[in-house]
Amino acid sequence: MTPYILLVEDDASVREACTQTLELADFNVHASDSAEAALAQFTANPACIVLSDVRLPGMSGLQLFASLRQQDAELPVLLVTGHGDVGMAVQAMRDGAWDFLEKPWQRDRLIDAVGRALAQRRLQLENRRLRASLSGNGIDSLLLGDAPAMRQFKARLATVAGTDADVLVLGETGSGKELVARALHQAGPGARGEFVAINCAALPETVFESEMFGAEPGAYTGASKRRIGKIEYAHGGTLFLDEIEGMPLPLQAKLLRVLETRSVERLGSNRAHPVQCRVVAATKLDLKAESAAGHFRADLYYRLNVVTLRLPPLRERAEDIPQLFHHFAQRAATRFVRPVPALSAANLAALMAAPWPGNVRELAHAAERWVLGLDDEAPGSCTSLPQQVEQFEARAIVAALQSLAGDVSATAQALGIARKTLYDKLVRYGIQPAHYRQP
């Protein structure tokens, strides 16, 4: 959501001049001639900052400020004062006002002040949306993000979450495949059972079989007592097989039999034990290509490839980066008992322009370094000239889309480039114009 400026000024000529100045700077302005009208507008749409004259007929600007603070203590309020009101404005700032401007205000000072306030408000609104998401239950409480690619993914996930169908999750390293598995578990019929996770690439082949399938006493040297394997332990719940491409080929045949018969035989036993659980497998590789190359069993691939969910990488959902970064920063602040440093609009643009090859995991680590004060530069920053140029270009496009409410044609015209060129750049930087369109 792009916040707007709620301008409160009773002098019609000053109100018109200020509105024109702000609109020429590509800001969205709603002008009111009284504090009472401004309060009504704020109630209707609180996604704003307030720029108000101190001296108003009826309710004064200071009274308006106090009333707004009662409704939203974080709301940036900028007060416009005459020369004799400076002391009053300074006291208001001590009481929590964002800034004050003295009449006659200078254009650059005005633009800079409201620009910083709007950036702060945007971060506040993103943070609130994050907290609202975290307070919910189900899929949205685990998988954060509202970008079109993520909404489409969550809609597809929701269609199978309530069933016990096995699922194959495709996603790059660090994109959050285990969170998808947990969301499926919590929303599925096996939510009261165990969520059993095993990394197929991390287990040594010598212990893989006993870990997965279990063993009876005497099944192998050192097996002195019965061992319940991961598959059997997941009975009534969910079995998550991460990096399934790392499972040894001989054991893939045994897993295939488990999936087909829904039963498991422990090592050293001839008895099959029934197992009812949802199996969620995850991989970062193209299993069809792996099976063609002889690195993965084709029959197991086709058995797993019934319901396939492709988790979009972070570069395809750049709109979610602010929300995710604030979530990770708040989590890090709680863990390290540190405050969250302020994030400027330039920092935010750098975050959204960065490539993030490590996806959400890399972003989380960047947020932790930011909270610890270990980043000398803004998170997501880069040093090479081509990367700096890309950052600047992405920031310019985002700023234009924000000011033009996501209108691609108007944005292309404002930037002086062809629409096709702009569309190419939107795809390249993972920018979705729909995110900036106002309802």
C-alpha cells in the first residue's frame, strides 16, 4: 500500500499552492480545509501522513495532532508554523510530532520532509501487515508474502492442503521448502500427528536404511534393540523428505514400495507394518532430468510427481522483500536483545534490487547482520558498477510506479523509455506493477 499525504490548510491559496508543489513532485495528496474534515478522511483511510497548519479555525493543528496520536501513535505528523509558533512546534516534536516547517516553507525542504515521512509510514504499514499475518493461523502464518507469484502458490497449496495427497515441492536453496511442508502438515488431516523431517542428502548411506525403515534386534552388528524408523514414526502425521535427490538409488526402490503399499518392513523383519502418513518430498533439482541421466529412479519420480508445487524464488516475489526483512529483523532483535535500526527508502530499494541467490535464507541472514550492526553498507548493497547501475534503475522504476499508482504506460512515459523496454526490466528485476496499484 502506498501512503498518501493528508494536507490540512484553511487558506485556499496556500492549500492550492502546497498541493500543486507536492503533486508536481509525484506525491498523492488529499487536501482538507479543517481539522474536522481531516479526521473524517483519516478515519476513512489511515494509510497516510499528515501535513497540517498549526493555526486552523475550530480545532487547531495541535489539537488535531493530539487526536491523531490517540488513534495511531506511530502516525507521522508534520506541522506548518508561522514565525511566532516555532516554540510551540518544538514542544509538539517533543510530544511525538514527526517534523515542522516554518512559513514560508522552501520547496526542497518540504519535499524532503514529506518524502522521509512517507517512507517511514510505508515501513510502518508493511510491519503491521506482517504482524497481522503472524497473528493468523494456517498457511499465511507460515508462508509470508502477498506478491502475485506467492498468492498463486498459496492458492494452489490450499487446494491440496486439506487432503492427504503426497506432494513434491520444487524450490531453490533457501526458498522455504520446509515451511511449505509444515504448512501442509498443519492444514492437513494429519495435523495432530508428528511432523518428521529427514534430510536425505545429509544422512550417511551406512545408516540411511535403519534411520528410514527401522530395524529389529540383531539386524546388523550393534543392533541390540528394536529401532522405529522415521517412516513408521510419521504414522498419522507427515513425513518430510528434504533433498530427496540425495537418497541412495538402492533405497529409492524401497521407498517406492512404501509409497505404493503404505507399509514398511524393518530391517531384519518379514512383517509389514501399515503406515498412513502424508509424504512431502522436496528438491532443488529437476528430477525428470536427473532420472534421464540415471541419477534418480524414473518410477519413483513419476510416483512423486502427482501433486507438484513450485515455490517461487525471492527474485520472482521482490514485493515481499520488505515484509520478510522486517519479520526477520524483528525476530533477530528479540533474539539478540537489540533495537531494529531504521531502514531508509534507499536501503529498501537496494534490498529489492539485490539478486538474493540464497533466497529467503540469505535475506534472513542479512536482517540479522543489520540488527547486529555488522553491515558497513545497506543490506542488499553491492559494490560493482554494473550492480550499482541495476540498483539505481530498479529504484527509479519502483519510485515511478509508486507515484503513478502502478500505471505501466504512464511510468514508461515518465522514464522516457518504450513500454516493451519497461516490461523487460520489470521481468528482470521481479517488479510487479499490480503491487503499486491503488484500489
